[in-house]
Amino acid sequence: MKRTRDLQSRLQGEGSLLPRFALVLAVAVLVAALWGAAPAPWVLAPEALDDDTPTPTATSGSIPPPPTKTPTPTQVTGVTPTLTPTATRTSVPSVTATEMPSRTPTLTPTLAASKTPTPGPTQTALPTATETATQSPTQTALPTATEAATLTRTLTPTLMNTPTPTATTGTIPPPPTATPTATSGTIPPPPTATPTPTEVVACPCLDWIVFHSDRDENVELYRVGASGGTPLRLTDDLAIDMAPAVNHASTEADTRIAFQSNRNSYWDIYRVDADGQNLLRLTAGVMNNTDPVWAPLCNSERLAFVSDRDGNEEIYWMNGDGSVQQRLTNSPTADCDPDWAPKASTVVFQSMRNGNWDLFRIDVTGMNLMQLTDHAADDVDPAWSPDGNWIAFRSNRSGSWQVYFMPATGGAAVRLSAGSGDNLQAVWSPTSKKLAYQSDRDGNWEVYTGDIDTLAEIRVTNDAPKSQAPTWSCSGESIVYQSDGNTNWDLYHVDAQTGLLLNRVTDHPAIDVHPAWVPREEDGSLEGPMAPQPTPVPTATEPVIQRRAYLPVILRQR
């Protein structure tokens, strides 16, 4: 009975919940009907993805991939994106006073709505506020204190003068050849003219002398030490090799000797190393090219010379390998005997353009021609002093050949040599204070020196034999010259002040003449008088070539 009453009581309590259960069931059926009539909320159309893709912000925990093409640089005004820092910002560094943007920023797709300049080779845009940056110790741009406080930055790129790669290329452009200012925006083109050297760099002085000799039956070039010894033969040909010029080089391996030779019927200019190797012909053609002289710069690679390729003798210059041959003078009469200014920016020469020999100077560009002397007599053989202040020359304005000097910029000429005889082959001492030359004022050729400050002369040699063609030592304290003291021509070395014989440089039954030490250009063989010349003897199998005669076909007349 008790169990029956308990069961009835439970049935009566549960029966009171039936109306509530029926109501919940009806609502569930209604919701199910409405849900089946609409598409599922998690399925979006493709166009919805294209137009409504959420833009990552500073609170995003991921970095979107970079765009595949360069955004169009479109000016958008009034757009000031604001970065909102949150506690979930982990992959992007916070914008604080110590933040340094990376040199290789990764741009988010929102850059398409900002102004993105395309920097030139000298300007590069730093990352904007919408760029995802990685810290780098190489970037120097820091945000201001206002940016750190407000975390608000305007889309205005900062231009710098460093070759930072653009964000769209991801590569570093090559460095510019010049660093223009940030306001120029362009790199100026290199100058077309050869830059003028601004200073003279001294090279070691030679410890050997170049000279001419016919000891091998024809005129060749040799070198020998000032103390003597066995000479080294530099050239070897049946023709005449003469008028050597030695470049100013820092090492003997870089030393080159230019000279003129008629080994190809015409006079041409050749070059050979200091050991006689690597012979190179610098000029060619049906023309005469003579009188080479190196620019007096250390390791110089430029030669001035004389050529009649355009119908008469003119001054030219070329590179040391024979390239870039350019004409400096242009006159219907002869221009010849060039010599360089110490900085190699100007050349002095003699010209017949006014009816007699006068001195002129011209820039290596062929501009700024300037006449230095204007006299009814002949002024010839100009030589520029090593300090660049003076030009020496010889003139017959007094009736005989005398040595003069004048300012290199023009002005009055000063006569240095005295007497009534001829004075020839003047060469500057290394100090630019003295000139050495040969004179026959006493009836015999002797070597003299003259001081340009005091005009005092010293007779260095006093011998019965002829003493000619002086050349200075590197110190300026001694002189080497040629003499026929032992019935043949040899080279001798004497003290420049006392004339004391220091040593005999060569001792050979052949002719050893026209040494070149300082200056390094031997010009005496282009002047006169020369050493005695034997008469050539033709043979049946050999054409008549005046092998032992200096300048048999030289064009100019003094």
C-alpha cells in the first residue's frame, strides 16, 4: 500500500511539468524551421573574401605575405592610420623611443592606399607606419617622443641619402659613384676632360744613366751605373735608336724608356722596359714621329712628341701604350721640341708660326695657347724647371747662341751665359737653382754651370778634349758628360762645384755619347754640334743607311 501511494505521488508531481516541456518543444521546432531556410553563416561567397578581407592591424598576431606587384603610388589625403597597442601584440615591436625600423621592411597590403614613392639611386623611403618592421642595428631613424606617446604616425616617407633597398624590390641597389646632397637628387656625370694633377709626387731618382753607343756597329741605347761597370744593351736593331726619355717610376719594374728609331724607314717612337725587354712600337704610318718626352709625374703614362702626320711638324700627346694620340697644336708652320710643366697640365714648345722660332705654351686640352717670347732672333730648346717657375732656352739674339731663362708665365728673359761663343744643351739641376750647359767661348767645348739667382758661372771642365752634353746627378752635386779625351768618346763623372773627376763611367773604343740622368729626357742628340760622324759605306746587298750618323733625316732646322 505504501509503495502504491509513493508511486501515485511521483506521477502527480511529474504531470505538472508536461505543459512546460510541450512549450519548449514547440519553440525548438520553430527555430529549426527558420534555420533551414537560410545559408550556413560559416560559408562565404568568393567575392566576399576579395572585398571584405580583414586588414591586419597592430594587434594582429601574424604577418601577412608581401604583395606580388609594386603598389601604385597614389596620393591619399586625410588618411592617418592609428596604431592601437594591446597586450596581444607580440610579433611586431612596439613603437617606442628605441624602435629602429629594418632596412628590409615588409609591406602590408594596406600600403596600396598610401603614398609610396619610387626612390632614385640616391634616395630611399624608410618604412611607413603600416609597414611591418624588424629591429636592425644598422638603421638610424628613430621615432619622435610624440610618436612614442600617441602611437600615431602619418604616412609620409622619410628620404635619406643612403642606398636603402625599396620595400617592393627586396634587393640592395649598387652603391652610387658619387655622394650627392639630399637636395640634388642626381649624380653628376664624370668630367670628360682629363683632370689636372694638383700636386707633384716625387719618384725615386734613377741610379743609372741611359746613353747612345755604336759599340755593336750601329747606334743603340744602353744603360750603366754612374760608378761604371758593364753597360746593359736596351735596343738591338740595324737602324738608329736615339733620343731616349725615361719615365718617372716608383720601381724599376715600372720604368719605361721611350725613344725614336728609323727601323721602319720613317722615324717612329718605341718603348722598352728598363731591362731591354717588351719592345713596343707606339706610332706607325707613313709619317715621322720624333722627340718623345714623358710627363714628369710619378708613374706617368703620358708622352708628348712631334709628328708631321698632318703635313708639317706639330705637337701631339699619347698614352704610354700608344693609345689616344691627340694633336695639341695646329699651325701651317712647324711646332716642335715640347717639354712638360711639372704638373703635366701644360706643354712648352718652339714654333715658326711668326716667321722665326719663338716659344709658346699650351694646355694639354689644346686650349689657352700663350706666346712667351717675341723676338726677331730665334728662341729654341725650351726646358721647364722642376719647380715649375722658370723656362730655360737658348737664343741667338746676341749674335751667338746663349742660355736664357724667363718666368714660366711670361715676362722678361734673363741671359745667364757670358762670352761671345755658343752655349748649348742647357739642363736644369734638380733644385731648379742652376743650369748646366756646354760652351766653346774659350775655343774648346767645356761644361759650365750658371746660378739663376746670382748669374755666376762655374767652369766645370778645363781639358784639351771636348766636353759636351752634361746631365745632372740626382743630388745635383755631380755631373756626367761626354768627352773625346782618349781619342774616342766616353762618359765621365765629375764634381759639379770643383770639376774634380770622380770616375770614368764608360771605357770603350766605340762612341759613347749623349747621356741622360737628370733630366730624364735626352735632347742633346737633337741639337748640335754632334760627335764626329763616319761616312757610311754601302755594300752590294745592303741599302745605304747612315747607321752611325745622328739625325740623318731629322726634319727641323735650328
